[in-house]
Amino acid sequence: MIFILTACVVFPLLSVGLTPKLKDFSSVLSSGVWHRAMLNTLLECVSSTLLSVLVGYIFAYAVVKADIPFKKIFGIIPILHLMTPPFVGGLSFILLFGRQGFFTKTLLGLDVSLYGFWGLLIAQVLCFFPISYLMCAQVLRRINPSLEQAARAMGASKARIAFTVTIPLCANGILSAALFIAVSVLSDFGNPMIVAGRFRVLAVEVYTQLTGWVSAGTSAVLGIILVIPSVILFILQNRFMKKQEAKFATIGQKGSPLPEKKSSPATKIFLTLFCSVISLLVLAQFIAILAGAFQKIWGINTAFTLDHIKMIGKYGVELRNSIFFAFVAALFSTTLALLITFFVSRTSLPCKKYLDICVQIPAAVPGSLFGLAFSLASNRLNIHFSALMIVIAMTVGFMPFSYRIISTVFSQIKSSLDDGARSLGADKMHLLTTILAPLSSGGIFSSFIYDFVRGVGTISAVIFLVSFNTPLASIKILNLAEQGEWGKSAALATILTALTFSVLLIGKAAVKMLESKKGEKND
């Protein structure tokens, strides 16, 4: 594990640090063009984060706390959006809000272009608000209702309770969501590449400078500048998460609640309309991708056609590579995360702290910088096996999430089970394979599913590593969109999304089958 993390995490990042020369730093730091790109990145990060957190919190409050209709349906929408490949957001935004977009041209008859800051802001808010929703909904559900009931008993209105009790109790959760989303926005590559237009941000410029201008030094400097706020945000995020856990540990568990005070008609109408609009925008993304695959020319000639779907056969290699690489990377990242979690939390082996730090570093590094790092490292070692580098990049990029999930599950398993197994003669690996892993099967499967879905649609890291022999569907979708081939791009996105959900459903069915067999054995 130490060798793998050193070779696949530390060495590539060192390669980035050793690439630029002093003149590269001087050129970037003294250029007004890069100053503007840095300010654009800051503006984009702050605006997208604040709006995503606000939308996510209001949506979570409506689903968890308010008595609005269709709560269960609204609660499914953000989760469904999270399970879709990341490229869906940017592509569907163009189909809905572009110059020939459904909303802008067909419904409103406007000849406007939302390419740039405002378009990127809308695309990223729709992309990242589900993260805020999940975090805020979890925090809202864990609040002890007796605190709100006490405020009600003292005569506080619903609005006063929300602003003086509920939101303060959610503060750490909201801040954790904000920090997590801020890191994600800084790492986002697909949305800026498709939607930003001339609004230059660092995540895209890192790639452009390397491939367009063949300036590895400038690309490395921009990547280093981009990673500084990401690392700071990552450290703050970890601290806030620890504070959040400690705070909720002191609040205690739920008591027997008093009857909930119903929301006022005005509040209910506002929250219902808000959730309806956001849900419709999310669903419209899926509908736009699907409709675009069956229209001759989006926004110009809407006649039904199967030509784009028939062309999918040309991209069979891209689809196969995307599914296969994502599957292998998800398998590796989950397995490595399981082993590292076991070594860190359940053994007294040396270098545990080193493993713990290294496995979480990729969470603080933007995907475009990691892609650059692997590209530079492979050149230093003269390795040109792109399929291997793509799988390694995916594996390393997804390990932190798997590590956190499995660590959380392990922390809920009593250490007395370890002692019991050892007293019966089990060694460490036997303990892992026969007790800890089976008891953590739900978290392990969740980790694998998340890694697979992210892998199918990943762009930022692998775009540096793809070659003529290893094309990927997500990169092809991006290229087709840039060329204005919206129908082909939408058709390929539709097929890839359908394949992703098919694999998810098969995996879920397999887990249910295994659980039923376990139940039969126990009986």
C-alpha cells in the first residue's frame, strides 16, 4: 500500500512541482491574462458555491421539515441527478439554454447566448446542488426535535424557529457542504469546457496550455496555483466535519416529538413551487438529452430521426472502454480503500499516518491537475500505455470517497468483534475477509457504485491521458458538442447514461440476491 500510494499519488504530484522553472512562475504571476483567469476562477467558485448551498438547503428543508405535497418525489430528484454521468449537465444546458435552446429560443423566442459566467453559474448550480441537498437533509434529520419544540412552546413562530434554532444547528453541516462543493467547483472541467466560452478558468487553462500551446511549465504553474485554495478548503472541510460530528454527539437522539406545526399557506406554496421548478429543470436535462438524440438538428429541424442512434455503432470502442475502465477502476479503488482503511483503523502497523494522508490527498487536488501530473509522470518514466494510466488515474481519483465511506462503516463495528476473532485464532487478514468485509458490504457496494458512475463520465483527469487507441465516450461526447454535433453528442450521452443505469440496476439486483441467500442461510 505504501508503494502504491507513493508511486500513484506522491510521485505524479512531485513531477508537477519539478516541471516549471522560475521563468514560468514569473511569466504567469506577471501576466494580466492569468490574473483575469484567477479572478474568474475565484468569482465562479464563490458564486456557484453560495448559490448551490442555498438551493440545496431550501430543497432539503422543504423535503425534511415542511409539509408540502410530493415530498417523496422531490427527495428522489437530487439523488437521481447524482447518479448520472457528469457530462449530462453541460451538454443538456446547451440544449436547453443555448442560442438554439428549448427554453431560450423555442419557448421564449430569445436570440441570446448564455455562454460565459452566467451560463456556467446556472450549469454548476444544477450540477452541485444535490450534494448540498444530501448533506443538509442528513443534518436536518438528525436535529433533536425537542429543541424546536421548546422554541414553539415559548411562542416562537415557524420562521423564527427556522432562523434562530434550525439554521444555527445546521451551521456546521452547511459549511461542510459549502467547502465540499467549493473543492468540486474548482475541480470541475466539463461544465467550463462546454459552457464557459471566453470566460477563462484555471481548470480548463491547465489543459489548454499543455495541449494547445505545448507549454508544460505554464500548465504546471496554473495547476499549482489552482491546488492551493483546494488544499486549504480540504483542510477546513475536514475540521468542520469533525466539529459537526462532535456537535451532534452532544445533541443526543430524537425524543418523542410533539405534533408538527403545519407550514403557513404562503410558505407551503413557495416551497412547493421552488422544489417544482428545480425538479423540472433537473428532469428537463434528461428529456433534452433524450429528445436531442432523436431530432435532426436541435432547435432548427425538429423532425424525428433515428440517424443519430444508428451512428452509435461507430462509437462502440468508446462505449466499451468507458464501461470497462470504469468497472476496473471502481473495483481497484474500492479494494485499495478497504485494505487501507483496515490497516489504518484496525492494526498497529507502522506508517499508518502516511497511508491516511496519502489516500486523502486526491480529494484536495483538482482532477485537471492530477491528469497533468499523470501525464508528466508517465513521460518521465517513458510509460506510454494509456489504458493503464487511465485506470490508475480513475482509481486514485476515487479512492478518497471510498476511503471515507468504508472508514465510517468500520467505525460503527465494535472492536470487541476483533478481539473475539483473535481469541479464536484468526489472523488479521482472516478477520478482514470473514468479519469486517461482510459486515461492511453495504458501504463497500455504495463505494463501488459511486466510483463506477463517476468513472463512466469522468473527463478532467483522463482527458490528458486518452490516445487514439484508448478513446472514451465522455471525451467523445465533449468533442462532438464542441463541434456542434448536438444530435450525435446527445445520442451517445443517452446510450452511455442508459448503460450506466443498467449496470446500477444489475448491481442492485445482485446485492438483493446475495442478501436473500444470506437470510436463507441464517434461517
